[in-house]
Amino acid sequence: MRAMVMAAGKGTRLRPVTDLLPKPMAPVADRPVLEHILRLLERHGIREVVLNLHHLPDAITGYLGDGSGLGLDVTYSFEETLMGTAGGVKRNEAFLGTGTFLIMSGDALTDIDLTGLVAAHRRNGSIATIAVKEVADPSLYGVLVTDTDGRVTGFQEKPPREEALSNLCNCGIYVFEPELLDLIPAGQFDDFGSRLFPDMLKQGIPFHTHTFSGYWSDVGNLGEFFRGNVDALTGKVRVELPGSEVQPGVWVGEGASVAGSARIEGPVVIGQGCSIEEDAVIEGPAVLGDRTVVGAGAHVVRAVVLADSFVPSGSVIVEGIVGQKPGREHGR
């Protein structure tokens, strides 16, 4: 089976993090959320993947290359003008149209059982299956309405909570048959939620949902981004943490140095090439991105520190996200 990962969005709600890097490269536990998605695909035996790109594409291609480092065969589809979810998929018809295929958002954190999703799709016997998750507040998401067999009967886009007809959130994870591509016009912007799925309903084309119990977050704003990092460190979402676990709950990357007088209380991920100086304290859940320097006597509590950042000596960071723009020298 082949897959497409949607990685072209600008991630405006995640600014200013996405002023520095594309949203799929936003790090969760010191790995881009996109890498977690690709590792999930590989674990479920899906190794041929195309990514559509638009915003800061070199950050993604430079990091992933051809995907061989993750056991994948990755190719890219560059969109000078955004084509929308359906339009981007249609653009890759030659790659995807050989059989049943999977579509995933490249900026969502999830441990969904993809094998189970595909099996449910095959049982449904319809042209499309949408992965959905029960949520407490439907007003934040696109909502699907279904019958007792899971067949889609309606949509609501971020309805007021009191008007929501369902609590099933569209997670942006789809299994499609190649015939669906015939329903998408070529060479123009098109969207699943606002055009294709409603048109399929009008035409009486059956498609279904699959409700899953695993973890899912769209990492759509700074609060969700921070929570995703905490959830990864505390085991609420099943992801592979980088580095070596040098003590319970403390993972340290290659080339990192930790002063003997520093105190580390997990869960903590310390990235490659980090330097934690004398008497510094790191209290988890906390993530230090690659090449971060934590100055002497600094105290970091429940924080995400992005790569190449400097935490000044004697400073205190509590419950926050810290980053440094490229080109800025570490100061003390």
C-alpha cells in the first residue's frame, strides 16, 4: 500500500514556531511530528510515501532526503500554489492510483492503528473511510454524522457545542480506493471537507467512518504543541523517543554533555550535542532540542526548548516554549 502525507500547510495558528520551520517539522520529544508519522507508517508496513510541500520545503527535504534513513521510499510533490487537500491528492494520481491508498496529515500526533483502519475500510467495502475520534468539545473540529453502520450522513464544520449532532471529529486520516480520484477535477484547488465529501453525499456515494481509541492531536496551536510534547514524554501517545535512556525517564542524545553537579529529573529528553552546565536543574516533563545550551545554575521546569537555543545562566523557565531565531549568537 502507498501513502500520501499532507505537509504543505503554513501552520499559522502555531506561530511564531512556524515562522522558523514548517508545521510538520515542529518537534515533539525532539523529533519532528512528521517523523513520528513516517515512523508510524513504517511500523505498519507502508513504505512508499509521497509528501506534498509548500511552506519552507527545504527544511523537510533536507531533513528526510529520500527517506531511506527511516526505511522508507519518500518522494515529493511541490505546490507553488496550494492545491487543497483533494487537489493535492489528485496531483499525485499516478503514484496513488495503483490500488487502495492512505492519506495522513503531516502535522498531527497520533498512534492510530493503521492496520486496523485499513481492515475496517475493507470490511466497509466503500470508496472511502475516514478515521474519527470522539472528542469532548466538537466546536473545535470538523464533525461527522453517521448512521448505525458508520456510513456518513452529514457534516458540521466547528458547530457550537449545543448544536453539534455528533462528537466524532475528522482526524484527517483517510483510506481511499483509486476510484475516488475520478471525483476530483485535475489542475485546480479542491478540498475534501468543503467540496468532495458533501458532493459524494449528494450523489449517494457511500463512504464510512472508523472510530479509533488511540491518541490523536492536531498540534494546531501552541497549547496543543506543548501538550503533545508532554504526552509523548509521559507515555500518553506511543512514539519512539530519541537517544539512550541513561536513567529511568531520561533520554540523552549523542554528543550531549551534562555537568556532574547538574540535576535532571525525568521525564526529560536531551537532544544531540546539548550542553548542560554546572548546577543547572531540569525538571520534567521537559525537552531540550539539539545543540541547546543550558547555562550554569539555570532552572528549567516543564518546558520545551527548541533546537539551537540558549538558556542563560541563573535564569528560570517554567511551563513554556523557548526558541531562538537563526543567526542569533548565544549570549550570557
